[in-house]
Amino acid sequence: METHTAFKKFMGHGMAFFQRRAVRWTLGVLTALVLLFGALGYFWLPGFAKAKLEVLLSEQLARPVHIERIEISPYALSVQVSGFSIGELSQNGTEQEFVGFDRLFVNLSSATLFRRVPVVSEVRLTGPRVRVVRQADGRYNFSDILDKLVAAPVEQPEKPAGPTPQFSVANITLSGGSVVFEDQLADSAQAVTEISLGVPFIANTPGTVESYVQPSFSAKVNGALLTLEGKARPFAPGQDAAIELNVADFDLMRLARYLPPGLPAKLTSARLDADLRVSFAQPQGKEAQVRVNGKAALCDLALASASTGGGAKGKAQGGSVVRLKKAELTLDEATLAGALRAGLVLTDFSVARGGGKPLLGFAALEAKGVTLALAERKAAVAEVLLSSPFGAVRHLADGSLDAQKLAEDFTAPAVPKVAVPKATPAKATGPAQAAKPKADAKLPAKAQTKAPDKFPAKPWSWSVGRVAVTGGSLHFADETLGKRARQFSSQELALTLEGLSSAPGTGVKMDFSTRVNERGSIAVKGGLRLAPLGADLDVALAHVDLVALQGWATQNLNAVLTRGEVSVKGRLKLAGQDASFAGDVALIDLNVLDKLNASDLLRWRSLRLTALNAGSSPLRFGAGEIALSSFYARVLLTPEGRLNLQDVVKREDAAKQAGGQNVQPPQQAKAQAAPGVALTGKSAPAAAEKSGPAPQINIGRVSLSGGNIVFTDHFIKPNYTANLTDLAGSIGPIRPGAQTEVAIRGKVDRTAPLEITGKMDPLAKPLSLDIRAKATGIEMSNFSPYTGRYVGYAIEKGKLSVDVRYHVDKGLLKAENQVFLDQLTIGKKVDSKDAMNIPLGLVVALLSDSNGQIDINLPIEGSLDDPQFSLGGIIVKVIMNLLVKAATSPFKLLASLFSGGGEELSYLVFEPGRAEITAESEQALQTLSKALRDRPGLKLELAGHTDPQVEAEGLRRASLEHRVKAQKATELARRGKASGSVDQLDLTAEEYPRYLERVYKAADFKKPRNLIGLAKGLPVEQMEALLLQNTPVRPEDMERLAQDRGIAVQAWLVEKGGIEQARVFLLGPRVDSDAPKGVKAGGRVDFSLR
């Protein structure tokens, strides 16, 4: 009841208040104003605002502005603008939109009236559109607006800016937006479509600054979805923000046109995925901190070298292409301070060239625990895992590697042909220049960063905890050996490295293994050191095929390896300048082919080096034993007169040699073809010794077994071949100061024993040796090609035995060459323009004894320090001199063989006018008889000689002496005494005058007389003079004297010398004044051999 009474009382007072006139008038005015405000807002203001805005904006922007309609709700405090559009400048009569939107709705909250702060309850923008065009001249379709803004004067504010006005906006949304960028200069277009933005609330009013603004954004960039979500407190005293960025399947090729021109590679395919979180925080009074984490990935990446022809997604027509399926970066943390913690995974990487199969690549590469500290200049990786790496490398026919060409493809910059339009100097003239902004963007003074030395200038330090490679493979093809050459294949390749670091002295553990070709393997395990460089590794190679790896070793050789394996087990060390190896090495089943002559050059079953110890500083080489078994070597003298060993190394004129354009003259070829020992003195250039200590050599033993060396001479027609077989033996030890024992045995042509024994010190300076070589029973018929060419006769049969000994001490050589020929029989004559004019049959007969054997010793002495000294040349010279001497001076040869060379056996000198053989002459005849008895194949021709100019007086005196002795013989006959031959009578000095006087008286010539006319008695001298003066010498007397001399010599040789009469031929007498060179004129008997 009381409440009802109070209400009535209140209503009564209220009615009374409104019934007052002033109140009614005021309410009426307010109502009218409200109605007027509504009428103006609904009906007049939208049209007025639309027209005013269109005119004003058109004038300011100098381009058409169109607004479809404006709707204002005065009572709801909302405005909506529909169909807004700013057009382009009309250039060709067509109008295009620059900026526009479908609808903009803004609703002001009524709280604005009470709080006196703008409070917007909703902002909604629908269908915003922006079209940006970069024109062909490099300017943009909004450049005129920027120019106008820059030219406008800047108005100075009347009052300094106060604090930021307070506001509050809620429910901000943007939907259906798009931004299109047309680049007429680069002929490309970019589009951001389906733009959506939502901001639930943003305000700086008290009580809201600590609240987070949580915007969300999404769009499609060239069709790829991009989303942004975050939160921020932009107005809080301590600002902070966090943004989540997500990009899916973004095609980077749309941006490839904006890469700088002239790059050596071009992008042909790339897509981007990203899921990143960026956080920002700047507490009051402290520096800003930015952190980034999340993932980013490049997918389907393809790079083509600049020379590569176009093709979709890197399908190259030429050049090289790099492909990467995915590169994913996981950022645990990245800061502006230069700190980084991340991980990286690369998958399906490959490099191909010329559209072929990939040459290089891997299945996956993962880097774990990557940390980077720019301030400390440190980088570290916890672990690197490489899965299934592969390589297919070719050694091309031109000697280069195809991998080199890959590098060349990506290092040679391209020079593209770009059509550049004409432009004023102030304008951009190309994509690179036009891409640069016209105005410099300047940060606020506080935001600008200086470029002082923020990080200390100290070297970077880095470390990698572990590197692991698994499932690797490598294929190597050497096309220098032909398209079908054997490939080197490495499978199941595995490598582990632990403890990699830039810290000096850090040790690295290494473990490497792989399978090579069908049955080979390589394993290396041990420690490495990067700084200073060092290594201590256990190395094991088993049955590694060398054929596919020979390209580099044989590219400068006229030889090719057709078979061969290597096995190694030992320890390899590297310390500073010294590299050393200790262990065992074996080269198995090696075969080397001579490419020029298409024949085997060298092969062996095994070459084993046991207890090998080699090093570089000091240079040293040691081995317990070097064993070579079942080896073969072929030495070939080509038709051009060159040894195949001389042409193993390629020469610039090799082609000419092969074509026969540099054939040596016969004389030079003869010298090369002649067999001999290649022991020469020092030539002037070769004598210069290298500086530094001599290498240290220490070899326990070199053993040979099952050896075969073949020498073939194609310079000789028909060809000659010598075959050394069953070579076996040992040499050793070889070390400084030690005498090396040499013991080698073998056979010549499988039958003739060969033996080389002795001692030597090959490391001594000067060389020291005492070597003996002996071969027995070598068939001489094999040498017919040489004898036929150079002496004009083949050899029918015979056996050769040699026993040579060489002694070198202090640079002096003493050589004994004992040559023994048994039953050497000359065969048919051979026509040869190179043959020496030597009667080989006579030479053989001269040198052969009664048993058909020739035994010659050829001693040689010389100094190895003499640059002109050549043992081989000297031996050849001695043999040739022997042959020439046998042909031209056979008697001197006989004298040297049988009397030491002190006698002249080619003629026998007689006293003038006499035919008696003196005691001195008998000594020469005895030597000659001995030689003829030991040389049954020789026949002797002799011819008596008289010299009329020298022997006339002697012949007269001999005739006188004969007549004087005849007087004594007559007297003895009268007495009845026998006297024998007249010429054998002796006359005493007392007898001579008496018998001379009888001859004088008996002579019929005019004699001096006394006064009574009787023959006058004369002294002996006068009688001799008159008798000699009146003794005529007729030509027949001279002939008879020459004949008597020949008969006397013939008789002596047959009767006293024991020579068969059938072997001694008497030639007709010779009466002349000719005498051999060096022989005193006078009577003699000349000998010649047949």
C-alpha cells in the first residue's frame, strides 16, 4: 500500500513538470533536431558526401574517382561506402581501376559519446583491390601521385605533437581482397588474392594497453596459401609481439625474373614451404630482441647452367642441371644478435649434364645440431649424415673430367641478350635498375644501425662432432682407353670422421671402407690432424683393379694397362713435410701393352715388396725383399731403328715417327741396332748432380724367378729375335757401403745357359762393381740377319760362347770380353747395300784354329768420367776393327795371335840380289808356319819381287861372289875334294883375293895394261870394281832372282814349316819398283791368304 502511494505521488509530480511550457518547448526542439539529424543523415548527407569526395579525390589524385553510393545510419552511428574505385590515367582511351573496394562499413560505438574517446565497434572492408603496374619506362602507375606528394610543401604544425590520441577499434575484418602487380618491363605478373584480415580488438585506452592484439591474415600469393597469425602489445610500455607465418607450395619461379642478369645459373623450378614463428620483445630501457624458429623448406629446386637450353622444370637440352627434391631448415632459434640453432636436411640431390643420367648426388644429407655465434665467430655441427652418395665420373677422350665441365658450366657467367628500351638518363634502363626503389627508405634515427666493428676481427673457429657417410657408390669410366674400357666401381662406400675441429692439434678419427669392382676392397682407419696436417692410418687394399684407374698414369704414354691388381697392407703416416709408408705391397697379374707396336710390353704374375719402408723427408726407400715372379718384357727395335722403350713416353713428333717421316740414316740405325752394354760415361748435362742429400736406399734382397725377356729387331730384314728364358736369381743386399751379391741364371733361346755373378756397390760414388757374365752355346745361325746385312753373308752354323768380366773401381773400367765361336760356318752370300766389303770366309779362316774354333779376347779399358766414353760403342768398334783388320791386314792379325804382334808376316825381305833365307827371316817363317798349321782353312799365295832400281848392284855383287866361289869349287874338284853347292862354300879373307884374281883374269873385257902390254895387276878393290862394272844385269836375271826367292820360301814352308804343298801357291815373279807403304824398296816375297 505504501509503495503504491509513493508511485502515485511520483507520477503526479512528473506530470506537473512536463505540463510546464518551457519544458514542452525544449523537448520539441530536441525532437525536431533529432528528426532533422536523421533526415539529413539518411537523405541529404550521403549524396553530398559522395559528390564532394569524388570531386575532391579526383582533383587531388588527378585521376577519376567513382563512388557507387554512401549509406549513413545516423542513429546507428554507421557509415557504409559501396563501389569505391580510383581509375588509371587514361592513355589509350581505356580506363582501368587502380584502387577500389566493394564495400567499407564503419560503425561507431555510442560509448564514444560518453567516454569522449573514439570507440569503433566494427570496421569491415569487403573486396579491396589494388592494381600496381610497372610500366615499360620503369615508372609505376602511382608514380605521379608520389611526385605530387613530394612536390607539395610540408606544413609545419602550429603546436608540437601531443601524446598519441586514445582510440578503441573492435571487429576489424577484411575479406576478398586482391593485389595485382603487372610488370610490363619484365613481362610478368604477380597476384595476391583472397586476402583476408581479422583484428578482434585494438586500443590504447587505459586498461587495454596490456591486452594483446591478435590479428590473423590469409591470402593466396600466386595461388599459394599464406597465413599469418599473431599477437602483439604495441602500446604497452614493454612492447612484445609474436607472429606465426605459414606458406604452402609457393612457386618461386614467378619471382625468378627479378634475379640479377648474367648469373652462371638460372632457376628453372623451386617451391617454398614455411612454418615460422617470429617473436619480438623490447622491455623498457633495453634493446629489442627478435627470435625466429620453425621450419622452412625449398622443394623441387632445379638450377640449370646458363648454357642449358630451355626446358620445363630443368629438363635441359644441354649444359648442366642441379636438382634437389627438398631442402628443409629447422630453426630451433635464430636471433638478431647472430645466434643460431638449427638443423638441415637435404633429400634427393643430383647433378646431371646434357640431359643424361645424374653424375653426382645423394639420397639425403642431414646436419644435426647446427649452432652459430656471430659475436664469438664460432660455428659447430653436432653430426652430419650423408646417405647413399653417388658419383659417375668420366675421364673424357680429351683428357679432362666431365666433373670439370660441370664446374665450368656453373662458373662461367652468362651474358643474356636483353632488349632494353630507350629511357631518359634519370629513369631506369633495365630490370636490375628498375627493380630498385626510386626513393631511399630511411629508418627513424633510433632504428638506424651503425656499421662499427661489432664483432672482433678474430678467425672463425668451427667443429663437427661426427660425419658419417653410408651406402656410397662411385663409378669411374676412362674414355681415353676407348668406349668399352673397364670401369672402376666403388660400392658400399662408408666413411666416418669424428672430432673435426679448427683448433690446432685436434685429432680426427677416421674409418673408411669400400668394395671395389667385383672382388676388391679398400679400408683405411686411423687418425688425422688438420692443423698442422698429419695422419696415422692403417691402410688395407685387396685386389684393387688398376685398369680403370690408369688414364692419368698412361695419358702421356704409348702404353696401356690391360690387366693388373694391387694389394697393400701397411701404415701410412704424414707429419709435416714427411710422408711415410711401412708395410707390404703387391702388384698381381700385371700386363702392359705397347700401343704403337700392338704387342705385350711388360707383364708379370706378381711383384711383391715386403717390409716396405719409404718416406719423403728425408727421401728414403727400403724393403726386406722385392720379389718378381713369372715376368716377361719385350724389347723391340722398330723398322725406323728406335727402341720401343724410347717411345713409351709420348713425344710431340710421335705422329711423324709413326708415319715414317723421321727415319734415321742407316749409319745411325746401325749404331742403335748393334748389341752392346749400355754403360756410358757422364755427359756434361747429366753429370750435374742434384742438390741435397742422396736418397737412403736399403733393400734386403731382390729375387727373380721365371723371367723371360724377348728382344726383337724389326730394323733387320729378316727380323731377328733373341729370347732370354728361365731367368732366376737374386741381387742384394742393396744398401750404402755394402757389397751387393749378384747371382742370376737363365737360358738363351731355351738352350744356351746364361749366368751372371759378382759383386757391386750400385750406391757408391763412383760406381764399384766386379761382375762376370757367361753364356754358352748360343746358336750363331740366329745372327744371320745381322751378318747378312752388315757383312754380306749368312751364317750356316756355329755356336757362340761369351765370358765377360767387368771391373769398375774409382771410375776406371777394365773389361775382359772372351768370345768363343765353335764351328762357325759361313753360308750363302747376301746382297746388301749396307754390307762392309769384308771377305768373311777369309776372316773366319784366319780366326779359326785347327779344331774350327775361334777364341778371341777383347780387353777394354776406359774412364767412366769421360763424357765420350761408351762401353757399348767401344765393344762394337773393337769388333768392327777386328773384322776390318782381318780383311785388310790378316798377317798383322796372325802375328798378334801367335807372336804378340812384333813380327811382320805379310812379306819377307831379302838382301839385294840374293835369294837366300836369313836366320831372321826364318823366325818370321816359323811364326807364319805355326799360324798356317793352326788355320787349316787358309791357303797361302806367295810372289817373289825384285826391284831393278835397287837390286842391280846387289845382283852384280851376288853374281861376282858366285863366280869367285865357283873358282874355289873348281880347284877343290881338281884336288878331288867335294864342295857341294857353290853358294854354300865359305871363303876366307885370305882366299878371296886369290880366287877373285882368277875371275878377273878369266873375264873378257878391256883391262888396264902395263908398259909391255900385259894385264896389269890390280888391288882387290879395283878388280871388284871392274868386274862389277862389266857384269851385265838382264831382265831375265831379275825375273830369275824373283822366281828363286819365291821357290826358296815355298820350299822352306813345305820342307821346314810343315805346310802341305797344296796349300802354298807360287805366283809369277814380279819385277817392279812398287813397294807396300812403309816397306823399304828392295827384294822381297809377298804373301797373301785365301
